[in-house]
Amino acid sequence: MILFEKFGQHQPLNRQVERYAREGVPISLSTMADAVGLSCAALKPVLKLLEAHVMAAERLHGDDTTVPVLAKGKTDTERC
């Protein structure tokens, strides 16, 4: 639940600590941060497998968000 709230709902850990305290579950911020860190470390092999699978594709598709790039042969940036 802590990871889902942090990464899925973009809920900072300090707000989660406050909510848990209101519900009668006192947990320190450092304990929660340690749990997040250990969980991320445990999931790192899964991340590496997913990364290898995605990067093995011939093409990568993304959304239509524009980003500034340096146009080849020009000195100023343009939008792509």
C-alpha cells in the first residue's frame, strides 16, 4: 500500500505518515522510507528485465509531447 500511494497516487511519505497516525498506526518517516528503498532494491531485477525487453524492440513509441532538440546543422533548438 505504501508503494502504491507513493508511486501510483504521488502521495509523499510524510503525508502517508500523518494519515496512518490519524488511523492509529504510528509509523516513523524513516521506517517508511527504508521500506520503500528495500522494495525498490528487491524489484530491481524485474526492472532490468523489463528494460531489456523494451530496449530490444526495433522501434520505441512515445506520446506526442514536444521536446526541444538541437536540429542537425543548426545552432538553435526547434520543436519536434
